[in-house]
Amino acid sequence: MSKPKVLVARAIFPETIERLAQHFEVESNQADEAWSKAQLIEKLQGKVGVFTTGSERIDAELLAACPDLKICANMAVGYNNFDTEAMTAHGVLGTNAPDVLTETTADFGFALLMATARRIAESEHFLRAGKWQKWAYDMFSGSDIHGSTLGIIGMGRIGQGIARRGAHGFGMKVVYHNRSRLDAALEAECKASYVGKEELLKTADHVVLVVPYTPASHHTIGAAEIALMKPTATLVNIARGGIVDDAALAVALKEKRIAAAGLDVFEGEPKVHPDLLTVPNVVLTPHIASATVPTRKAMADLAVDNLIGYLVNGKPLTPVNPAVLAKN
Ligand code: 8YV
């Protein structure tokens, strides 16, 4: 019997391809070619599954043109590249890769917060440029992490990981804002208090964004929200591009309306707003919050487990539109 056909849309670990090949006829993209939408559609003909990263848009147009497709397995916890409504309408299951990246991503969120507040990138550039001639009492003074107030917008698993690090490791006071309040036991474990978004922005010394991207969370932070923040505050975005209005942030950083920002994600990435590239008080990283080898392998494994789980055993592990399963 011939094996079901799957497509791997981006270059990935060779062992990921090997695992898939045990169950499927695999077409891969180990050269990591940038496929246009038309090319992706062409490659998907006859394929029942696709291994995606966050970069491939799965929408109504693509789904209508790929009638054999049954599952899109994202190697990412975020799945804003999926039009889940259209996928459900076409009977195509989507899966994501939660949990396996939580602690790694929370580590990175904290690292970016510290690099931002303590001006690590900016001062390193200064040193490398040969500008360090003498010590000075006010050279690259930043803001404290320990004992300060950490405001977390988006209190899912990663947000909770950042809260724990702040409260337990650095004695920070943690406030959070989320669509729904955590239960009392989880709030106590994270030592976090629920507050309104406005209060969070006004009182936090450091604001970290960890909300999923949806039309409702678009520009959660724009000029009006930045205006509420303390002039000494830092802002960190490890969520998705589009959660912050990058143009407004660049203006605010330039005018020192807040002290600094750390950004791992950007509107329209991999393009970065040109004004962000010219302001010194921002730390910029290329969407690497989950990038450790064990975690990226675990994310890839979970995407493979979902493909096998659904196409071979009928049981995906982490579906994002389970309504499709009910229909089957
Ligand atoms: C991924 C991410 O690296 O999991 C997510 O949602 O943003 C990152 O961990 C990226 O989406 C590529 O798949």
C-alpha cells in the first residue's frame, strides 16, 4: 500500500524528515527555498498533510486549491498563520506546538528584559566601536530588575513562566492583565495580581507582552498606551509582530517617552521598521525566543506526532480547531 503524502514547507532537522518518512511519502524543502503561495499550492497537490512553521499562511484561497489536504501541523505555539475558520469549513485540522517551548521562551523573555533594562546590547556596541575611553559614574545607567514591578500582558503558560522567574528569582512585584483571570492557586504560585490594562501600564517598571496575535490584540500597545507608561519603563515584545505599533514605538523611543524596548518579533518580519534600526535604546533579536536545540527538536517532534497521530491513528495531540474532529 502506498504511504500518504506529506509536505514539509521549510528546512528542518534531518531526523524530523526521517521520522516522517517512516509513515509518509515526504516532499521536503531542505534547501529552504522561499516558496510563493502559488508554489506552495502546487507542492500541496496530492498531499494530505503539511508540516508548517509560523511563516506559511493557510487561508481560504489555499484550502480551496488543495482539496486533498487534511492537516496542517504548525511547529509553533502561535498559529495566527492559520485561518482556523476557513480550515474548519474545509474540514482541515490545524495543530500547534504548545508546552514544549514554554520554559525556553520564558527564559528568553527574561533575558531580553534584562538586556533591555540594563542596556547590555547598547553598551556592548559602544565598547566594540572603540568608544570606551574612561569609566563614568553615569555611563549606561539602566533600571533595576530586582524589587521592581513587572507587568505581564497575556498570562498563558509563557506569561506564567516569566511571572515565576520575576517573583521567585528577582523579588519583583508581579501584576498581570489577561482576557480571563487565573484561578487563585495559580495566582498564588506565580505571586501575581490581576489588574486592568491601564493600571498595569501606569504602574509597571517593565512591561512584557505575551498575548497571542488576533484581530483584537492588534496594536495592543500603540501611542496612547505608551503615553500611560512611566518614562523610565521598559517594554518587551516576545509575542507577535503587530501586537505593538512599531512606528509609534520608534517615535516614543526616540523621544525617550519610555526608557527602552526589547523586541523579538516585528510587524511584517523579517522586515524591521527602519526607524527601530536607528534608535539606540532598543534591543532587536530575530524571533529566536524558542531557539534552543532541544526545544526546537521538541517542537518539530510534536508537529510530527500530530501528523502521525491524525493521519495514522486518528488522534492528533494538540488540535487548534477540534470542531473538525467532531465532524469526522
Ligand atoms: C517559532 C513562535 O519559532 O512558537 C511560536 O509561536 O513564535 C516561535 O517559537 C516560530 O513561530 C517558527 O515556527
